[in-house]
Amino acid sequence: MALYSNHAGNPKVKTIRNSIIFIALLLFALATIFPIYFMVISALGDPVEAGAVSYSIFPSKVSFASFKFFFDYSEYSYRWLLNSLIVAATVTVSNVIFASMAGYAFAKLRFKGRGVLFGILLMSMMIPYQVTQVPLYILVVNVFNLQDTYTALIMPGLVTVYNIFLAKQFMSSIPNEIMESAKIEGCSQFQIYTRIILPLSKTVLAVMAILTFMDSWNTFFWPLLVTNTMKMQTIQLGLKNFRFANTTFIAPMMAGATISALPMFILFFSLQRYFLEGVTVGAVKG
């Protein structure tokens, strides 16, 4: 044990160990960033077909012609971005409102069947996303006849069980004494929710908004099912229009992918502290 302690406290050993850890983390970071880097340098190439693309780690020339090609390719190129923004923003706002309401009810209100209902919601999280797509598609398209509409794109994501769980876990940590004091002052449940619970839950609401916006912005499969015209496609779905039976316009597709990734970069770098807080927010004891 003494020999191990001497080696562990040796400055040379510490330096070697830290160097190995640094190199390992650097390699991991480079492997993570490389797909993004390749996407950007590919977008800066000429808008040629896949067979004429010259793949290289370092670009031989820098051109924004592919970005122009992306927007000139279809009259709906700008519409794809607008559709994604409308859908993602609406889903984010609805989740923040409805999930926080449900989380408050499960965390602070006492009503019959609360535990059973919350347990059912948790069990529904175990069902794979793909399993629910067929019945959901039949309900939205065949029953309500909502195909190719904003309602079809937005309705299934109005509120998610995960966000309800996240809100409930965080709000459970808020002391009940605060609510009791508010009741003594004559506040109703709605006033307690809006004036006390929401201001104290800014962290979890911000995390919820960020994660929900990212998930909704990047979704591909559901818009593919419920849209049948280019006009109603989102940006992620619109990128597939650059792929044909015999070829693919790689650079314009990468240009569109770069544009679609910009909101995620902006969100992350401007609100990254909320991402770090979000790692542990769901583990609050409640």
C-alpha cells in the first residue's frame, strides 16, 4: 500500500496519467466533431452530382454555390425552414405549459388515483416510439383526416410523458410550506402555480424547452408519414428531395443540413449551462 501511494503521489506519474487522459478525451472529441466538420466542408463544395464529388478532409476551394443551389432548388426551400420553426416552437410552448401543469398536479395536489395514473404514464414510457406510429397514423390520417396539415405535425407532440415526469420530479423538491403560506394569504391553486411554482421552476422549464425544441426540430419519421406535398415538409424531410434514383446532390444536401443545424448550435452555446443542470434535474428526490 505504501509503494502504491508513493507511485500515485509521484509528480511524473501524475503527468503521464493526465497526458493519457487528455489524449483520450481529445481523440474522442475529434471523433465526435468530425461528422460536423465533414458536413460543413462538403457544403462548401460545388453543387455537383454524387459521382463527380471529390471527397477530401481539407477543401480544395471554398464556395457558397451549394447554399444558393439549396434555396433556388425549390420554391418551398424557405417554407421548409418556416414549417420546422412553427412546429418546433408550438410543440415547445405546449409542452412547457401542459407538462408543467401536469407535473404540478402530480407533485403537489392530492387526488384519488394519483399514484396509479402516474404509474400508467411511466409504463407508457417503456413502449418503443415505433410501436405507436401505426395506430397514431391511423388515428390522425384515417379518423381525423388531418394529413398534410400543421395539426398532424404538431398534435402528437403537444405534451410528452418524459416532460411530465421531469416537471413532477423537480416540483416535488419545492417545500410544501411555501404553498401553505400562499394558501393562508388567500391564493388559489392557479395563483400558486403561476406566481410561486413557475418562477421557482425556471431551470427545469428551460431544460424542458431546449430538449423539446431540439427533438421536434430534428424529427424525421413522423413528418414523412403525415405529409405528402413539398409545401408542408419540414427542413429535415426536405433534404431528401436532393436524393434521386440514380444520383444525389451531396453538397446542396449538406448545405441544407448545415443550415438546419444552426439553431441547435445557437441553442447549445447560448444556453449550455441549462444542459449541464439538466443532467441531474431528473434525479431530484421526490
